[in-house]
Amino acid sequence: MPVIDGMELLKSTKEQFPLIEFIMVTGHGTIERAVEAIKAGAYDFISKPFKRADMLRIVEKALEKFSLARENSFLKQQLAEIEHQKHNFIGSSSHAREIKSLVRRIANTPSNILISGESGTGKEVIARMIHNNSDRMDKPFVAVNCGAISEHLMESELFGHLKGSFTGAIRDKEGLFISAKNGTLFLDEISTIPLNLQVKLLRALEEHEVLPVGSTKTYPIAARIIAASNRDLQKEVAENRFREDLFFRLNVIEVNIPPLRQRAEDIQLLTTYFIERMNKGLNKNVQGVSVEALHALQAHSWPGNVRELENVIERAMIFCDDELILSKHLPPMFLAQENNSPTSLKEAVAHFEKKHIGTILTLTNGDKKEAARLLDLGVSSLYRKISELGLEK
Ligand SMILES: Nc1ncnc2c1ncn2[C@@H]1O[C@H](COP(=O)(O)OP(=O)(O)O)[C@@H](O)[C@H]1O
Ligand SMILES: [Mg+2]
């Protein structure tokens, strides 16, 4: 070869592109040269004259190795990104720092954990973070939203069933407790589990085994249980909607996530984080938020917590063609707050009520019963407020 020889080419290329595989071909092969090439990172070595079939075999193997390595590094990069984006509890407030240090302390224990906090505060983020910081990280993480499963299917979802145990059970089904293997089972919205099933859940947790529907044989469970609730479980216990013994069994360690309005310090960091993450997805190059917009974000009460913030930022990014997110890119509600501030107390209260009830109704997609529950109002009082405040639209 002119200018540099094969060995030099191998060395300098490997340095820059370690994934590229080399097969050295030489007319005057010696053992020494072969050893030197392999040491420098060549995949294999063949001397002239060689058989076509021999060369093909080596090339095929090298390609196989190359594609595996490439896939691997791609997956790792993706994993790192997912890890970074989805399962990282972002926050620098003292609340956030306390939560993160608690998570590190409890992650690697087998104890049951109860995560409490309003909707959208990051309960699932914390559950995944606990899993990812434990030695179960490479085992399954199975999340189930108990509120989203109909009551009569919940038992078989959780514990499994045998073929023929009820109409529609056309084959055996493995329950989620078993699917989670020796990983983590995340039971979200645990307060929605009906009382009769709470008994069975308690039994499963105490005996470390499950009884599938229609089965007489129990199966051992090895998964670690993390439960979450956006309702105050102690209140549910006091009002006989949740079994006290199950509450104690689940609540070995409690992680409470305060609402975003109690850690407004986190708003700026979260906003930056969401902007950076969404720049990629939305193909934008937004650099940050203006001071006014940031103040408006910090003044908001965030009934939907971080989930609401995430949505507000996404919306703002879509409307933003500038370098910065400005107040005008925020939902109209944020502007109203700045421009026509009411002066009398009565007006101010009505203004706030209207805004707050409006947010909650948006959050519940107009479901008035759910909105009344969140607002801690009677349904009829909510209807009255809606008409008084002109919120029908
Ligand atoms: N501290 C946080 N850092 C980053 N993202 C967060 C944080 N808290 C919540 N999120 C995001 O907000 C949304 C709601 O979080 P989630 O864990 O589902 O809340 P919850 O389970 O309490 O309703 C998710 O998209 C999540 O990624
Ligand atoms: Mg959730």
C-alpha cells in the first residue's frame, strides 16, 4: 500500500472507529505479523493465496460481530437516554432532594413501599427510579393502574386464572404478580381496589403466594411491591373504604411527594428539562423561557402538578417560533392572570375560583363528578358554581 502500510491503517482506524472490523490479507504472512495484527484489533488474518470459501466464512463472522456490536451500542445509548429522560426525578428543591436521597436509601431493600401524592406529582417516576436503583433493575418492572381495570377482571389480571374458570377464560392466564417475576410490581391507584379483593391482596402479600382464579394450587411470588395512591389512604381507612391491615402491610416505607405548588423552586428546572427533551421530539430549538413567562409559571397553582406543567410547556413549544417561550405562548389562563387583575376581594376570589374550577374541569375532561371529588365539593354545589361563574362553555 502507498504512503502507510496496512498495520498503520488498522491502528489509526481502530482508534477512531472501534466498531469497524478488519480482516488482514497479506502475501507474505508470518506468525509474528498475524499476532501483531490481532493485538492491534484486527478481527482475523488470512494469507494469500486463500480459498474464496475461507474468506467468505471470515467475512460473514466479522459482519455478524460488527452488527451485534453496533446494535449493542445503539441500545445502550437509547437506554441511557430513556433512563435519563423518563425515570429521573428532576428537582432541586429541598423536598426533591429529600425524596431522592430517600429513594437511594430504600431502593435496594425488599420492603413494600407506598408512594403518596396528588395526581401528576411523579409517583410513577419515583417507582421506576426505585426499581432502577435496585439490584432488580434488569428484571421486569410491571406497572398496573388498578383504577383502569374493571372490578370483575381485576382479580384475574393480578392473580391469573385457569382456562374455563369463568365465561371467556379460554386459556390459562398468568397474573401480573407472576409476570413481574423477581422484578418490581407497581400497583398504581391502589385505593380503587374493591374491599373483597383487598383481602386477597393482603393474603398474597403475607404468604408471598397467589391463588389464580379457578385454581386450587398457589404459586410463589418474588416481586417487590410498590403501591401508589393519590387519595389519602389513611382517610380511606378511617372511612372504611380501605382495609387497615392492608394499609399497614403496604406502607412499610412511605414516600410522600408534595404537590408542585409546595416546591415552586422546581418549576424552573423542570421547565428547562422539558424544553430540552421536547426540542428533539418537536424539532425545535427553544433556548428557554422569558422572565415574565417564568414568573407566570411560578405563580400558577398547578392542580395537575408536573403533568400539567409538562403539557403547558409542550403547548408553548408548539406555538413558539422564537428562541424563548414568552407569556403569549402560555395558555390564555396565564395571560388573564396578568392583564385584568381584579381589585375587589370578592372579584379576586371569583376570579380565582373560576380559574381553578376551570383547570380542574379541563383536567377531568369535563367529568363533573370527578371534578367535584377533587375540589372536595358536592356535585350540586359544583353545578351552582359553574353557572354562577359562567363556566358552562
Ligand atoms: N420530578 C419529575 N421529573 C421529571 N418528570 C416528571 C417529574 N414528575 C413528574 N414528571 C412527569 O410528569 C408526568 C406525570 O408523572 P407520573 O409519575 O405519571 O405522576 P403520577 O403517577 O403521580 O400521576 C410524567 O410524564 C412524568 O414523566
Ligand atoms: Mg400515575
